[in-house]
Amino acid sequence: MKQELKELIEQSKASLKNAEEKIEDLSENFTEEAGEFWSDLKNRFSKINDKLKDAAVEFENKSELQAHLSIMEARDRVEKIKNSAEEFTYKISKKAQQELDVAALRAHLAKMESEDMWQETQKELSHKYQESKIEVEKLAQKAGKEINEIFLKLTSII
């Protein structure tokens, strides 16, 4: 299961990078407002990628609890931006920037900041991990698959 999770982390990082590169290729034609939104979204992608990298390093350091928590935090961050990112990529792929309501998307992202909430969730998950390591491993594996699927979907939209 550990090896499968490591592979999912690498696949998710590759999918994220691919989606980011495709959007970046289109970014030269963005309006100023869409460009600013893309910059914010790219920053969030970077934070997700950092959490995936953390998970990979933690697995190498045999810190499985931290690795599972990092994967689940990355999944939480992806879930927070999923709808905005999908709408953004759909509209830029259809060259419908005039329809792109960047202000609404930006408000949606701002509403979904999860750093403060995550610290409390991490404590709760640490406790649950002690109670059921297998359940957390399954949750982490599911989170890894979902991250990869979301970024593959974003990539397929473009």
C-alpha cells in the first residue's frame, strides 16, 4: 500500500504540473483580471504541490503519519479550489474570457482558505490515526487518487 501511495503522489504531482503548464501556455492572452486570478490560482497549485512533495519526503523519512496527513491536507486544498479551477479552465479553453467573472472566482477562493482550520483538523486526524492506522492509510490513498483525478480532469478540459 505504501508503494502505491508513493506512486499516486508522483502521478498527482505530474498531473498538477501538466495542468499548470497548459494554463500557463494560454496565459499570455489573458485579460489583466484573468491574469491576476491565474497568478492566485497558480500560487495555490504551488502550495498543493509543496504538500505532495512533503508527503513524498515524509514517506522516505519513514514518517507515515505525517505523510498521510500531508496527502490529506493537499486533498483538502484541492477540494477548496476545485470548482473555481474547473470553471476557470473551462472558460479559458473555450476562449470565453468575457464571460469569466474573476471577482466571483476570487471571492470563492478567498472563502476557502484552509490553513487555520487545517491545524485543528491535523490534531484530530493524528488522534484518529492512533486509533485506526489502516483507516487513515485508506483515506490518504483515496485522497491521492482524488487529487490525481481532479488534475487529470482539469488537464482534459484544456
